[in-house]
Amino acid sequence: MPLLIDGYNLLYASGILARGVGRTSLERARNALLNVLAESIPEAELAKTVIVFDAKEAPWGLSRSTQHRGITIHFASHHEDADSLIEELILADSAPKRLTVVSSDHRLHRAANRRKARAVDSDRWFIELMRNRQQQPSANATETRKPEGPYSPFEVDFWLKEFGADPNGGGSAGGDASGKGK
């Protein structure tokens, strides 16, 4: 099923980025989100995944459309905002009943519903994606490949809990954050 994702909406809803950060932090967070998606979306779905970001925060010198590990990325540079481009993509889709639009923006929900596409809130979709990722080993990753960072706060908390450490600072894993022990 093709995915059409409202990029910054998902970035904030996922908790990877808080509002009011600088351009460098935004670019790192955007890359972290793209890496999480590439590692979490089934490999067969990656080529059918499109994520749209507003262009005002696009990295300098990057084209309006690019690829990241199989995901198509659009920066809405010739549009008022990402929502306008997403609406165009919904209208242009040749099989909208198979399309899932990921955004918490009700304007986009209405546009999806008009074309009989599925619309889902970003936070709910991301939680489900992470739940599925935890339940199944990633088909996209091999055991020998080291995961790419930067990591989202959600991922850090997950792995700290997985290894028995307290994500709020205390750890039962027997060491401090530097890994040198006590």
C-alpha cells in the first residue's frame, strides 16, 4: 500500500523533534526520521513511500525531489506549503483507495477521504509502526550492518529499557552513560 507522509507533521508527532529548534537540529532530526522509516517500513513498501516536507526548511542546495534509502522525498518549494503538494499528490494518484495518507492535519484527511484514500493521524501511525518494528525483526536490516544514527528519543528510550537501564538517568546495567562502569 503506497504511503504519503506529511514530513514535519510526523517529525513532531513522533517526538523526534520538539518545536522551536535550529536549522542544524532540524536537519539531523529529519535524517533521523528518514532512517527510522527506512528501518521500519517493510522493504517492499519503501519504493511506494513518499514523504513531503515544507521547503522553507529544506537543506541548502538539495533538489526538490530526492531519495533516501528507497524513500522518495519532496520539498514543496513551488507550493505554498507541504499540504498543498500532498493534496496534489492525492489528486494525481491513479489508485487512491490503496493510498494511506499520514498526517494529523484535518485538511489532508478531508482531501484523502474525498478520493477514498485512508487517512491516519501521524502519532497513531508512528506508534503502530514502532509496535510492528518491535514485534518483528526488520526485513531491511542484516545482522552485520550497523544501524545509522542519529537516533530518536523514542529509539534511545526503547533500547535503554531493552537492556534494563532507566531511560531517566539511573541504570541497572552497571555503568554510567560513558560505558566505563562505576
